[in-house]
Amino acid sequence: MKKICTILAMMALLFLTSTFVPNDSQARVGGGRSFGSRSSRSYSPPTRPSSTPSPSPQQPGTPQPSPTPAPAGGGFLRSLAGGVAGGLLGGMLFSALGSGGGWGGGGGSGLLGILLIAGLGYLIFRWLRGRNQQQQDGFEPSGYAQEHNSGQLYPQEDLATGLASISQADPAFDEKRFNEQAMDTFFKIQGAWMHRDLTPVAGILTEEMRKIIQEDVARLLRDKQINRLENIAVRTVEITEAWQEPGQDYITARIHANLLDYTVSDANDHISGSTTEPVKFEEFWTFTRPTGNNPWKLSAINQS
């Protein structure tokens, strides 16, 4: 019986750890996740452009909540649940292999305990999957949204004020030229990502962003995979936020684009993605620079 309990514990442990490990599949730069820093606005969702229709009618003067982007890598609660479940099952496993006391002892009672914990882990998994689906559909449990967003909105007046402040410190600033630079940066970074070499774009990434993307590039190299991005078409580049903090400028631009996104091996064997069906996406890229006429660097990418 002890041997059976041990085998069941190992199977349950493998099931739960595989369930809670974040999905590391590559999909364009950053794997289609939100990451980086927006400084004081890091916990606020990027502002959507005023021309984008709201998902539901709003009364005049009523603040419209925006979904908080899911943290990179699957979120704190997901990692916590995986760690707790893994710890419990790991403890049972060692008990079963050890002296025979505790969870592993008692024959049937030990097996019952293992099954109960495995069932609890499955319920946690179901809850987390439902929560992640809510985030993907644009909804967030109210407590989480209030904690990270606090109902703070950045209307068009705030955008105009931010652009005016940036222009005052840098009279040469031009919104149209910034949009063109943002598009150029987008193409350059996608190209560097596909070639698995960030050297050409190191100067347009903050140190934090360079380290995060480099980790993903290193994973591709280690797995001998190439994430191919082809037929890239940028439909829209639009500034949605602009603000200043002591000694620093920030601008967030909405980028609406589509491309072919698929992964192959170094031997050019197809692994995932479609070579014929383009992927449409909307992302918010935040750029920063020291206040004044200085070069911009990418500091964050947020999903819509």
C-alpha cells in the first residue's frame, strides 16, 4: 500500500506542477504578455484612445473601469497556489518514502489524504483557470482591480497636458515624428527578436526591458527555436498617454498591427503557429527618456 501511495503522490505532484507552470510558449516579443515599467503608472492599465468604442454604454460623467493587465508569467496567485500544492504533495511524498508515519502511514488513510489534497489542488486549478479567462475576456475581480487601479483614469485632458509639458521642456518635440519613431522601434525590436540578437536595439531599450527580452531570447537559443515574424503590417500608432515625473518623460503609444507569427526549429521544422493565418493584436508600448531633447527608450509593453 505504501508503494501505491507513493506512486499516486508522484502522479498528483506531476499533474499539479504541470498545471500551474506558466505557459512559456513564444509569440512575438515578450510572448504576448505585459512586462516592464511605467513608473508611477505601472499598476494602472494603459489608457485606451477616445475613439475606441466602450464595451458597454456609460452614463455621462461615470468613470469607465479598464481591465488590469495580467502580470507577466501568470500572476502571483497562480505561482503561490502552485507552490503550496507542490509543497503539500512533496511533504506527503517524503513521508510515504520515510518512516511510514504521518500522511504515508495508516495504509488507506494515507491514500485518502493524498486523494483529498489532489482534489483540492484540482479545485484551485479550476478557480485559477476561470480567473485567467476573466482577465482574457476583459474582466477582473473587483477587489483586484480596485487594489491595482483604484479607479484612476487618465482622460484626454491629461494627455494634452502631458504633451504640452514635454513640448515645453523640448520645443523640438513633434507628435507625428514621435509616432514614426515608435513605429521604427517596433520594427527594429521585432527584427532583433526574430534574429535572436538584441545587440542592434540595445540602445533603444531600458536596462530592465533588455534583461527581460534577453531571457526570452536565451530560451529560444537554448531550445534551438526561432520565432518567425513575417508580413508585419502596422495599422495604427497613436499616443494615448503622456506625462512627466521628476527628470523623466513618459509616453505610451497604442500599436495596432497584424503579422504571421510561428515558431520553427533551427532545422526549419515547424513547431507552432500558422504560416498562413495572420495574428491581429493591440499593444501599448511605453517609452521614456530624461526630460529634454533626449532619445526615447522602450520601458514597457502592455497587452490591451
